[in-house]
Amino acid sequence: MANFFNTLPYRITGDNPAVLVKYDVTSQKKIIQLGYAALLPTLMWFATAFITSYIILGKSFLISLFVAVFCSAIILIVERTIVMSKKVSSWGIFFRSFLGILFAFIGSSMLDLIIYQDDIDYKIKSELLAKGESDVQAKSALVNTKSTELHNEMFGKGGTRMKGYHHASKSIEKQLTDLKAQRDLASANFESAKNIISDPSHPQYRSMMNTLGTNTIVYRHEKLFEILSESNFEIAFYLIVLLIGILLEIIPLIIKLTSSTSQYEKDLEAQEQLIENKRKRILEKSQYYTSMNNGQRAVYDNMKIYDKFNILN
């Protein structure tokens, strides 16, 4: 296990640790830095994706694990393309920076959903209770208004100006009965909702939370930004988290661009140059040979055979 972690950075960068042992400490440290720099955002995305899926969305452990592995694998592939590249072009810098900002925005938003999970749940529950209480109060006001209307009608102060319990009074009383039934139903629903959302162990708690949209990312983001907009401090905190996310995403690129070329990298460049020069010489000889006529080729071949024979002797 210890050997695995010791060689993990080299596995990420695609370098051979047995070869790096022959080089100076600076060359070895740079590979280790690049490897762990690429691993850092990968681990961050693994944790963020798993927690978001498992806790926020309420998915199963296996599904959440699959989502986490999939997201972290994408990030690792992107990071490896940076640390394994010999040089990063201007377009590469622009493209990777754009991806870093995009991934950081998504990741920080998911992280904020986790940080503000209780606040978002509280806001959603509070809005539900406020709506239920407002509905009960509105229906109670209608009941009071209709009760006053019935009283006035029975005492000759209503629209018909007739005292007593007559046809108009009976019609108003029937309307009042219906309004009382609606008020009582709204009140019962309100009390039931209060009991359910205040007790996470209630059998109907999860289904009600799903009905309220607590397991949807878009709706929770909407509530999150409503919370953030209420306080400049919360906005500043969100921006700080976003900035940290961007730095973590592009840290492999920063190290790649700012660190000096190590002895190991210089040797790799030299080997590539030697191979390129050898390829050019072979191509030049091939081009020279193909430009000969048949007689010249026969002489050239005989000279090669003669030189080979002299070497053997």
C-alpha cells in the first residue's frame, strides 16, 4: 500500500519512478507536485459529487458512488492532459482556464448546496408553513365575513331587509357551512404539514420533501441564491468558495507554467531531438537514394557491400 501511494504521482503523470530515481531531487519533486496537483481537484469532485447525489438528491449509495467515480474520472482525464503535456499552447491555456472556471462554478455551487443544506431546507419549510398559515387565515376571514353577513340578514340588516330565518338566511348559512369546512380542512392540512416537516422520522417526511422539490438541484439553487441575495456576507462567502474552486481546478496548469524545466525534462527534450534528427537523416538518405538512376544505385549498393565486408574482416 505504501508503495502504491509513493508511485501514485508517477502513475498520474505517466512517468517511470525507476527512471526518476537516477535524477536530482528537483526533478522528482516536480513530478510529485504535478501528480498530486492533478489529484487534488479529482478528489474534491469525487467528494462533492458523492455528497450531492447521496445527501442532497437522496440517491442510493451505489448510484452516488457511480456518479462520483464518473465525475472524478472526467476531471482526472482533463488534469492528466495538462500535466502530461510537454508544453501548453495559448489555446490550451485559454481552454483549460475556461474549463477551470466552468467546473469551479459548478463544483462550488454543489458545495454551497451542501454547506447551506439546512438553511435551504429551513427556507423551503418556512415558505410552506407561511403559505399554509396564510391560507387558513384567508379562509377564516371568509368565514367571519360570511358569519357577519348571516347575522345581519337574520336581524333585518342584510340585502333583503327581512328578519328571521328565511330562504336568504338559509342560503347564506349553507355557504357559511361550506366555508367552515374549507377552513377546517386547511387548518387540518396545516397542522399535519407542521407535524410532518418537523419530524424527519415521520413516515411521510421524505415524500413531502420530494413534493416540495427539496431533491431537485435547480429548485435548491433557486432557494440558495435567494438566501445569498439577502446578505452581502453570504455573497462574499460564495465568491470566496468560487475563487478557491477555480484555483484548485487550474493549479496543475499554474504549476506547469510557472515551474522551471527540470533536468529530467531537459533529457526528455534532448531524446526527442535526437530521434527527430535521426529521422531526418534517414529521410535524407532515402531521398538521395531514390533520386539515383539504376547504374548509380548498383554502384552505391556494391560500395555498401564492400564496406560491410571490410568491417567483418
